[in-house]
Amino acid sequence: PVPPDAPWLKGLNPEQFQAVTTTEGPVLVLSGAGTGKTKVLTSRLAHILASNLAQPWQCLAVTFTNRAAREMKERVAQLVGPVSDGIWLGTFHSLCLRILRSHAEAVGLSGDFTVLDADDQMRVLKQVMAEAHVDPKATPPQGLMATIQRWKDRAVTPEKAAADGGAEGQAKALYRAYQERLKSLNACDFGDLLLHVLTVFLSDAEALARWQGRFRYLLVDEYQDTNVAQYLWLRLLAQTHRNICCVGDDDQSIYSWRGAEVGNILRFEKDFPGARVVRLESNYRSTPHILAAASALIANNEGRLGKTLRPGIPHEPESIEKIRTKAVWDGVAEARMVVEEIETLQRRGEKLSSMAILVRAGFQTREFEERLITTGIAYRVIGGPRFYERLEIRDAMAYLRLVVSAADGLAFERIVNTPKRGLGEAAIQTIHMAARAEQVPLLEAARRLTGTDELKPKPRQALAKFIEDLDRWRSLLDSMPHAELAATILDESGYVEMWKADKSPDAPGRVENLKELVAALEEYDSLASFLEHVALVMENDSRAEADSVVIMTLHGAKGLEFDSVFLPGWEEEVFPHSRALAESGTKGLEEERRLAYVGLTRARKRVLVSFAANRRIYNQWKSQLPSRFVDELPDSHVERSGERGLHGSGLEESRAAWNDPAWSRARFGQPRQAAAPTSWGQAKPRESSSTFKTGQRVFHDKFGNGTVIALDGNKLEIAFDKAGIKKVLDSFVSAV
Ligand code: ATP
Ligand code: MG
């Protein structure tokens, strides 16, 4: 018998206690964010081990990321010591890999099989297609790969796919051929890890019985994001002991695009009759304002299971801050504002690592990275490379470098055959040899080669065309605005097109990053000065520092928590994302809203939501509308601030946006309140319009320095030194 004051049970509320100590039989914990679901799993593992209900290797716990697995292991170790080392704890993939190693022969592999990365997978698939004489133009391999992955997510083997009937005959045949090729290479892809283990389980009753007998306790975190194959795997493994505990939140289901089935939650009680369903309602993470706002937002979704969330810890009323929303002029102003807030918090003694900037899409990190670097604040981009280190950005930069500097050999090498121009290894080797022999840069060597017969006609023509393109782009350097030139280069080279045609899930994000790169260029005088800037930025590497601001996507932030959370870019088409809005029906939109709910509920103490009036998207300014999610946040828990200036030229456009209710709310929600005691990080109280006088010198975010010539309520007429006379809002102006 375990004393109820055992360290791993201490502090649990009655429902949590029940979920932890009901070790026998199926348990489903269904509850909102921050209610201690993950904590329940950790305590449960500790409880099972400390009560000697099972050996560590008889416990199997599934987490969503390797990082989460590491954290869980550490926590259990804190509670019960190093026995926790032996627990089978990891992601579905890592656990399946471990199991598959001892059954490789059963699926036609040998024990030392390799797991292919995405590049290798694609190469194998293309070979298979070529051998089957399938035209990659008619059947894009990326699309086929996505189809195969969807089959694997649903545990559909080639045999089953073939038996299903229906269309897609060619895809099914290629799926089979691809799987056979992988076997002959003694390799498998990520999706196979699960699929193969399922195949073993279903074909080898003895093996299945062994694994079923071994795992006495199964624990699953983030259950709402499991796909069909994962669910089948769990159901099989749990059959003997039936001690399975799944925890999840249907409102946080954000991976349906990867095959996740929120329906798995509903099936649980059917497949495990007698399952105990525990609902946790106390949230121990966030302040009441954050909770109330998040709950109100998610209430706009239909078809929810419905849950109650209430604050589980006392909060000092005077320390509770409302959620803040802030309208800003553009992305640069947004980054400046957020980084100022970060600095203020830091001055107040908050740790940088307790702050996170959570973005909807990868391209949004750039502006924040730039500003953080400029101000010398350490940051980490989690879940992906930093902006200028991303593959597509490096490629694009190589184009720009080569246009600016014809002698840049590394840039030449990087892109001479990207996208594919039919320049194979042999041709490239020839260019290298010529460069060495003639002691000239690669590009010059290539140019000389095009006038010879050293290369075969096809590569020679391709090379000549490439050099001709480069020459043309270079000739435009002085006449064409540099951002426009960059856009032209990326278009005419076929580079953007290459990613647009790519059907892999990360391709649309890469296209967005390329657009963001062009937008970034606008902030510099020339291509050369931009390239210089990037070289310096990349040298200034702050990743090593432990105390650093976290930047990541909302998807990646699942399960994590931070004191302060910044949620930028809450604008229609950015968030909710345009792809979700383009879908018919509300499924896409509802998933975006769940993502917003995940974002808000990451915060312990404070949330700052921001949205810009203007975004530069691929060389063009676009007026933005605030996200509908901004409007869905309830007024009683939100403090709205920031105002929208009148756009210099697109007055009509901005007037339409101006009349938008969310904007009015943003403008009038908290009229002229100097930093209220509950607001945080407000660098300096906003001056009210009355503090400006005619004749005063002022600075404006977009138009620069100028002199006030007239006052009109909260508007100022200013003669700007460079931009001429403009009417602007006083809140975009500061005294100098
Ligand atoms: P999410 O849905 O975001 O994954 P969750 O339900 O898994 O959230 P946890 O991360 O386990 O929630 O817990 C949220 C926070 O609340 C953690 O900091 C955790 O330590 C704390 N917490 C959970 N239960 C209690 C409790 N009974 N007493 C005090 N703090 C608790
Ligand atoms: Mg959790």
C-alpha cells in the first residue's frame, strides 16, 4: 500500500489522484489545456514503479516528441530515482523502431535495416517511377509520396490498397513497387516503422502475444493527435492486460493534416468497454483571464466534446493581467514592439527562457530574429533552423550572391543545377577542372566551356541558358529595384516554381519563406548591403546561450508552457492561414481555432496578441484585416491597444479596414489610458495627442522625421522631411 502522501501523489487533486491510482483497466483522461494530463502520466509511471506493480521495461509510454519523452523521463527520475531509465518511453516512431529491430526478418528486412530520410525516400520513389515508365510531369512524385504516406497513416498495406478497389490503380501499383524496392535496399521509411510492426503483430500471433504480455501498462500523451495506424497499434498491444491510460484534449487536435483522427477519442470507450473516463477541470497553468479568453475563443467551434476549465490555483488579483491585443503598423513595428516588451520584462527580472514567440508559419520568424539580433537578445528557434539557415533561403541567397558577385564559387556550385537543369556530375566536374586549369572562378570557367565542345550538347545548352539568365539579371542590377529583381530572379530561374510544384507537406512553407526573403530585401538599400547584413547576422550566433527567448511554431508548442507568450500576426490569411480559409466548410477554420487555443493556453502569466495593418508580401504592400480570432476574444478579459495610421496612398483601402469592428475595438477599446497598473511591459506610457504641439519635431515609424503642422483630435498633420505632408495618428508618432 502506498501512503497518500508519497512524493509522487502529493498535491494531486482528487480527479488527478484517481487517474493516477486507477492503474488497472482502461482509463481515458479527457480535459482541457493545463489541467495536468501530462503530470498525471508522469505521476502514474512513478506510482506504478514505486508500488512495484511492474518492472520499468513492462511500462510503455508514448509522447509526441523526443523532447517530451526526455522531459518525462527526467521528471519520473526525480520522483523515483534511476529505475525510470528502463521504461519504454518515446515517440511512436522510436518505440516501433525498437520493436521492429527484433522482427525485421518477418517483413523481409535484416536486423540492421536503415531508416531513410525524406530525401532518400523521394530518390527511391523516383527510381521506381522511372522504371515503371511513369511520367513525373503527369504524376508528380511528391503527390504520390503524400498518397503513400496517407495509406501508411491509415495502416493500409499495398495488398490492402489493391484489394480496396476504386481508382488510383497506378498509385497502388507504384506503392507496391516502392515497398519492394525498399526491402531490396534493406530500408524502410518513417511510415513503415508502424506499418511493419502492425504487419508483424497481425501475422505472427506468437510475437504479438509476447509483446502483449510484456507491456503491463500503456500510457499515451496527446492522444487526440494519434492516427489510425497508431491507434490500431495501441489497441493490439493493450489487449492482454488492458491497462491503458490515454490523455488528450479534443480542442487541441491540430494534426489532422498529418492523418490524426480526433475520432480516436470517441472510439476509446467503445473499444475498451468499461473504460474509466476522468475529466480534469482545474487548470494549474494560466491566469483566470487567459483561461476565460481561451475558453471563449474555442467555444466558437462546433462539434466539441465540451469541457469546463476553471482556475486551479489562487492568483493575486493585482498581479493578474488581462490578455493584451495590440495593433501595429507593420511587421517591423510588430517585431520592435515585441522585443521592447521582452526587454522590459527582462529588466523586471523575468528570464528570457520563460518567454516565447509562437508563430503560425515559419516565415514569420524572420522579423523577430532580425530584431532580437540587432538588440543583442539571445534566442533559439525550436523545431527548425533559423530563418537564414533554411535550405530554400540558402539557395535563394546563392542566386543573389552569384548575381552580385560572379566570382562566388560556392554560390555557383549550390545552384548551378537547382532546380534541375540536366547538369549532371560529369558536367560539373568538367567545370571544376576548367576552373582549376584556367585559374578562374567557376562561373567564368563555365562561360568559357560553353564555347567549346568539352560538354555534351544538352548540358552545354543548359549551361549557356543559365549563364545568359545570370548576365541578364546582372544587367538589371542598376535599373531595377532590388527587391523586384530578386523576385524576378526567383521566378525566372524556376526556383519558386520548383517548390510550388513540390507536393511535400513542407513545400508551401518554403514558398512563404521565399516571399518573406523578398520582403526582407525591401528593408535594405541594395542587394549587396542585404547580403552583407545576412553574413553578419549569421556570424552572430546566439544559439549556445541557455537563457534565450524561444521562437517556434504553434504546432511545435503543444504541451509546453511559458510565463509570457507572444502571439504575433493574428491577421486574416496569416492566422487563420489562407489555406484553411480557402477550404470549403469549416473544418480547416476550426483546426486553426484550435491552434489559437493551443497558443493562448501555453501562457502562465501573460499573453500579447498582435496584428499589423500592413504586410509586405512578395514585393507588395497589403492591407491586413485583424484575425477573426482577435474579435472572438471576450472584451472583459482583454485590454486592446494600438492604433492604425492612415496609409499614405491606399486611403480608400484602409478606410474599409478602418470601419472593421475589430479595428474599432482595437482603437476605442481602452481609450487613452496611460499604462494601467495591470498592463505589462509597456515601455513608456503612450502620450496622448494633447502633448503634441504645432511646430514640434516628431518621428513616425514609417515616414521618419517631420514637423507637426496641425492637430485634429488624435490625428496629426505632419510635414515629413522626406515623405511630404501626411495625416497620421498620434500613437504612431513619438516626440524627438
Ligand atoms: P496541455 O493540454 O497543454 O498538454 P496538460 O493537461 O498536460 O496541458 P500539464 O502540463 O501536465 O497539463 O500541467 C500544467 C501545469 O500545471 C504544469 O506546470 C503542472 O506542473 C501543473 N500542475 C498540474 N497539476 C497540478 C496540481 N495538482 N497542483 C499544482 N500544479 C499542478
Ligand atoms: Mg500535456
